[in-house]
Amino acid sequence: MQIIPAIDLIDGKCVRLTQGDYNQKTIYNENPVEVAQAFEAAGLNRLHLVDLDGAKAGKVTNWKVLENIASATNLNIDFGGGIKTENDVEIVLSSGAKYATIGSIAVKNEALFTEWIDIYGADKFLLGADVKNELITIGGWLETTDLSVFDFIKKYHKKGIKNIFCTDVSKDGLLQGPSLPLYEDIIKQFPELYFIASGGVSSMTDLEALADIGCAAAIVGKAIYEGKVALKDLSRF
């Protein structure tokens, strides 16, 4: 299983929110490039970069940070937050991201996302499924839809999407462990996906459990910053 460390950006700084709440913000480092270089030095080769300013503004905002990290490291970066137009996709991919991370647009505007898949290829996208009680949530998790996560994945899997990460929003940022039964169900139904678990990881034990059920990768954020998981220990993956 691959470990994908996360950097969330507000005002160009490395932060974490608790359950997506901008009022529950902790600044961990003023220099995300340093953080990314530390991940690379620990032997990690992926990075999950989230533009929280962009998510709020509805347009890609922290692309310069993406550019700086891409030029200072060899990490394979996925970048999301605020991707709403083809121009946003263009900015993200040309600024050094290997994947553009798509969430709400895939729920709200299937035709537009399908167009992007046709233009850039399905392998340029990482599809994010934010989930509450197996239903897709959007708009920074404020709005729960009546769309089942299984139907959502099936629809885009048919369009060629293979890279998917799933966040159980009831777990995110709380360090209470990941949603193993949900992820196990998804992996069973879609064994050919590159499935990435996200949210709730609080220990090496959690990561081992995710590896045991067959996750291809796991996104780890707060657990690293809060010292619950040491970078040196991640090398076993």
C-alpha cells in the first residue's frame, strides 16, 4: 500500500481543518515546500495537495504553491480545490500536478466532467468521493445528496476513471480510525480500482488494517502533523 501525505493550503500555509470547518483551523507550517521536501526525504513519492482557499472561492487559488513544490521535489502530486472550469484543469496540470482532483463537479455537472475526461484522458484525474452514511456529500460536506457512493463510483468507472479516493466525512480530522467496512465493500465491488482511503487515520495500526483489506493507498494528514504517525515508520510501506 502506498502512503500519500496530505498538505492543505490556506493563505499559502500548511494547515488542517477539523471536519472541513474553516473555524477549526490549525496552522502547522508556514512553508509547504519544506513540508513536501520532508515527505520526499522520508521516501514518500506522492502528495495530496488541497487548495482550501480555492475550494471556498470556487477557483484554483494556490497554484503557485503547487508550482513551487513541483519544481522543488519529484513528488507525484494530485491537486484539488476550486477546479470548476477547463481553465482551472489546465492551470493545475501545467503547474506540475500529475492528477487534477475532482469532487463536487463530478456530482453537479456530469456532462462537464465527462468532457474533461474526453479532452485530457481519465488517467489525469483523481476522483474524490466524500461520503456520509454511504451517500455522497458536496459543498465542503455541508450538503448530503441522495446519490449512493457505489452508484457514483460505478458511473465514472465506466467512463475510464481508475483513481478514486473516498473520505468518510464523519471521521475526517478526528483521529478516530478509518471506515474499514465501507472501504472493504467498495474494494469488493470494484477490485480493479486504484482505491485510496482517506480520513480518520490515527496510527500505524490503522494503516496496517487498510493494507490488510486491500487499499491501494491511504491519505494521511493530521496523524503525521500531530505526531501520531512518524515519517520514519512509514517506510515499511
